[in-house]
Amino acid sequence: MIDQEGIKKIIPHRAPFLFLDEVLECEVAKRTKALWRIREDLFCFKGHFPGNPILPGVLITEALAQAGAVAILQDEKYKGRLAVFGGIDKVRFRGMVKPGDDMILETEILRLSSMGGKGKVKATVKDQVVCEGEILFVLVKQD
């Protein structure tokens, strides 16, 4: 398990845009299983939607990408790199995520090279799939 302080040593994201609370399982450059506890005071809930807060799909997708980046950036070959979105394919949202939910984020790296790669992703709440698809990423040098 990697706590949030450990995650900060791997990926450069910080509040309010660091969404991972814990990494539960990780095989370097292969797969990740992480947890995001959806708090009621999350910045987006004030406007999405007043009286009926729902986590935006774009933030679910970002959280999945962060989980994948944890697996990739632990590989010594990619130290000093930043994993950025290259594309989002076949992503489907299959349920709503609400304040108080614990969302499990799973990534499997399908293809990886020095330039980037592709991952299969899935997010679940209470064993129900709320998002799944594929993400493409590019590995760039950090300034």
C-alpha cells in the first residue's frame, strides 16, 4: 500500500487536483489498484449539481490516469518523466459517483514504450462499474 504522501513522491499532482487517497496494489509498469474517497467538500460539488452533487466523468477519467501514472513512473526507465493524456478511447460512464462513495480505480497497462502507451481502466463503487475504457498517454520530460 502507498499512502498519499508516498503517491506525491511518484506523481506531481497536488491538491486540489490529486485524487488518489491510497494505492492498494501496484505492479510497476503493469497495473494499479487505487482508492479515492469522494468527500462532500470536493470543489466540483458546489456547481455540479447544486442539491444533487455528482462527480463529473472527466474527474473520474483523470483519477484513473493518475492511478496508471503511479505504476508507470515507478519504473526507473521513466524517472523524471510526466505522463500526460494522449487520448481517451471507448470510455463509458455506467453509474453515478456521489459524495461519501469510495471509488476503486483499476488500471492495466496494455502497451508501454519510451514515448507513451495505452491502458485499460475501470472505476467501481460498491463493486458496480461506474466507468471503463482505454486511455492513451504520452511520456514527456518534466521542465
